[in-house]
Amino acid sequence: MRTSYAVGVDVGGTRVAAGLVERKGRIVKEVRTLTPRDAGPFAIVDAIIELIEDVSSGVHPSEIAGIGVGLPAQIDFLKQSVEFCTNLPLNGVDMRSLIMSRVRHSVTIDNDSNCAGIGESRFGAGKKARDFVMITLGTGVGGSLFFNGEPYRGSRGLAAEIGHMVVDLDGPPCPCGGTGHLESFVGRPALAARGREAARAFRAHTLREAAGGDAEQITAEHVIEAALAGDEDARTILLEAGEVLGRALVGVVNLLNPRLVIVGGGVGESCGFLVERAAEMIDAEALAGRRDVRVVQAELGNDAGMLGAAALAFDEHDSREGIQR
């Protein structure tokens, strides 16, 4: 049976969002809540279930194809298991079974950046591109790869961890336990740390003011706000992050030769000049024949992961039913 709706859930390091989504990508109902970061995995499951129940209330279960959930974790897509999660306490937690035990629908989980990439591929900046790379800049740094119009997940579904590419052998520690990874330069915690460092040195006055005068309260959002307001120190922090991102993407472009690079996530979508700096690095340093790659900001904003997760649920349902997409 060809169903009308799917529920897409996007779990991030700072918030959880869920939406009831039609097949053409229209969000009928959408709800969000803060991610219960310090309360353990069951609190996260409770938050997910509450949002699912909210957006699906009033809809007959037969009209819902299933539930897709994007998690900020490395997902073995074939086993539908969480292998590792840097920013939330989900390591080894059987999230799919925990959610399915409390809902009346099939559940499919995937990496949140894969879901964002699927969303942009179906409904956003990647609609006309068969081969593209997406990178999401948020609390963590994720990625997704699309070849011939389909997501590439690798042998177990663990591919595209662009945020954990090594960009500096002597670089700072990454939240995953490694050293010098891209995430340790351009993720929200890294940007906030750079902002606090600047404010402690009595620079970045607009940045300090944005945080209420307390340097220790500076967040990545404060850095972005101050940069957009003209604070040169804050702007330098973000331009340097864009340069690091660009150098990492030079390697990706040289290796994969995509037609398009999409930069999304809360940081990527709010800092156009950071993305422009990354594009300049690619244009300057990519190998010959690859510099025609376009670097663009994502179009779907905070809805990308939710829409992609819903599309994943539709795909899984249609595959079971033998329905052609």
C-alpha cells in the first residue's frame, strides 16, 4: 500500500526535531525539544517517543509508512546498530529496538549527516546533482557522499566521517579521542574555545558583550553573532576555520571529483563567509580538472535531517512493498 506520510526524527547534540512529512517533502507538523544530553540514553529515547507521538497524533497508523531516525553517531546501517557516538551517551545502545518497542511502526536509523544529505538530495541543494559531497558543521562535524544519485555508506554503513579526517598531525584532541581531526577545529566546541581565548586576551569586545560580559560563557553562536556584527577577532576565528575546512575539502575533491559540495549544519548555514573561504581554498589548491566543483550552502536549514529521515522511512517501506520510487 502506498502510504501518505512518514515521521522523520533528527537527533542532534543540542536539539531533537520530529516532523510528519508527505512524500513530496511537505512538513505537515513539526516539533522540537532540547536534547537531554546528561540524562542517559533512555531520556533521549523518551524525548524521541514524545515527539513522534505528538506529530503523528490524529493520523491513522495505516497512513504512516514508518519512522526514520537520524542519530549523531556511527551507524552500522546493515545491522541497524549504533557503533560509536561522540557527543551523546549512545555507544552500543540498541536505539532501533528501544524505539520500535514503543511505537506501532517500522523504524530505520541512519547517521544524521546521511539523513541531511538525503534531504538535500531529494528536496534541496542536491536535487540536480548525481554526485556530491555534503558536510554538516554543528556540535560535531559530519558528512555524506552521493554517487550516481544514491548515498554511499561503505561496506557497513560507516562511510563519510569527514569530520574525523586528520588535518593536523599535532593538532588538538578531538571529542572522539583522536587528535587533529577536522571536528576539533570547526565544530561548535572548538569555535567556542577560540572565542573564549580571544575574550580572555581582552580582544573581541563585541564577542564578550554578546555573552553578557563573561568570557567563560561564550558559545559558538556568540562567535558567529559577533562576527556578523563586525567583530574582527570573531570574524578571524571563523575565516581560519573556513580555511581549515577548505584544505580538508581539497583532499575530498581530489579523491572523489564531485560536481557539488554542500555545506550545512547550524554553523555552515549561518556563516556564508566561512563557506566562501573554504571555496576559495578549493579553487586555489584542488588539482586540475576539479576546480569547477561548486561549493554551496544547504537550502533546507534545520529541516534537512528530518526530511531525509522521513525519505529513508518511505524508501524502506516501499522496498518492502515492492513499490518503485
